[in-house]
Amino acid sequence: MTTQTMIAAPADADARFWNRIARKYAAGSIADPTGYETTIARTASLLEGLGHVLETGCGTGTTALRLAGNAGHITATDISPAMIDIARERLADSGTGNVSFQVAPSGAEPLAAGGYDAVLAFNVLHLVQNLDDTLAHLQAVLKPGGLLISKTPCLADMNPLIRWVMIPVMQMIGKAPHVLSFTCGELAGALRRHGFEIIADERHASKGKDTRPFLAARAVS
Ligand SMILES: C[S@@+](CC[C@H](N)C(=O)[O-])C[C@H]1O[C@@H](n2cnc3c(N)ncnc32)[C@H](O)[C@@H]1O
């Protein structure tokens, strides 16, 4: 697979970028609310009856709090302490009792006794430093048969101007984070290589070309 690092940046630089924009990110609105609701409903149906769920790259906690009623407990993590601060504020306001937030980069999340029943990775797998290392870790923290559910932008399937012009320019002025560029096919291939069987490959966007596949994959080895 040809994952490509556009500008290599260490994890602490990633955390600083997301810390800087956390309040603005929290105040922003969801770009495609209809598509988001489809993803929430589909994820809720896949989680039904499951015990311990990990969400990696949880941002300000919106999705973990939305799905709290569909799992026994959700441990939600993010590389950015500022994102986690906001998530904890929202948690306190919500009165939800079965969600906890922790600072952790993808690939170094806390372990759960016996493993997680499911891992959620929304809009984050293209942001990690090394996709293979991250998938290997997520496979290892899941129970055998556990589910990895992802919706991730596949930059290599987008308009080349975004990948080759817009993102590099924005990175140069500090307005875009480190990203990996892979196709949807390459992402699916990486999951299979790391012992996942893909059980759902869907598109949830309500408009436009959708290069963010919703993938549900079972840990089979
Ligand atoms: C685009 S936001 C998505 C947030 C949330 N998952 C959502 O879908 O709304 C990306 C999030 O991933 C986090 N992030 C970036 N790189 C990460 C990494 N290597 N490990 C864990 N989290 C990371 C950022 O701090 C940010 O909160």
C-alpha cells in the first residue's frame, strides 16, 4: 500500500495543532447532518448489546455521548488534551454515567480487561502517524470477533488539487494537520492485512462524491 505522509510531524506537533483549534472545532457545525445521523444510526445498530467500546480520536466527545445508550461503557480517547477538556465539560453537562474520556494517541489507548467489544475510529485514521501500527494496535486491543468501525476520508480518491495543492498550502501556514493519503481500496486492504474481515462497506454522505467509506470490520485473527 502507498500511504503517503505529506508533511511528517511528530505526535506532539499533532496534539499542538488540535489543541490550538479545539474551541473553534467545538463551535463548528457538522458539515452533513443527514449523513452524520445515518452513521450514528448504523453504528448504534452494530453496537447494540455490546459491553466495552473504545472510541479513538473522539474529538469533543459528540459521538461518544450520542452512542452512550447503545453500549455498556465507552472509553473515548484523543491525542489533544484541549479536545478532551471540552469532551469532559460536555460529559458533565450531559449527566451521562457510562462514558469516560482520556488523553491518548491512536495506538496507545488504554487496554480493557479481556479486550474491547468494538473500536470506533471516525475521521481519524488518516491523521495518525503510521496506519499499519495503529491498525495492529487496534486489532490487539479488540476481543476476537470484536468490531472496528471507521469512517475515514480517503484523500487519494479526492480531487488531486485538494491533495497536492490545498492541503500542502494549508499545512505550510499551520491551518491543516499532518495527514496520510490513501485510497478507499488501500484502506480496506490495510484492514484485511491486519486480520479484519470487512462486513460492511457503505457510503453515508447525503450529497456529493463520498470518499469517506463507512467500514465495519470484524477482528478474525
Ligand atoms: C477531524 S477530528 C474528528 C473528531 C471526531 N472523531 C469526529 O468525527 O467528529 C480529528 C480528531 O482526531 C484527533 N487526532 C489527531 N491525530 C490523532 C492521533 N494520532 N491519535 C489520536 N487522536 C488524534 C484530533 O485531536 C481530533 O480531535
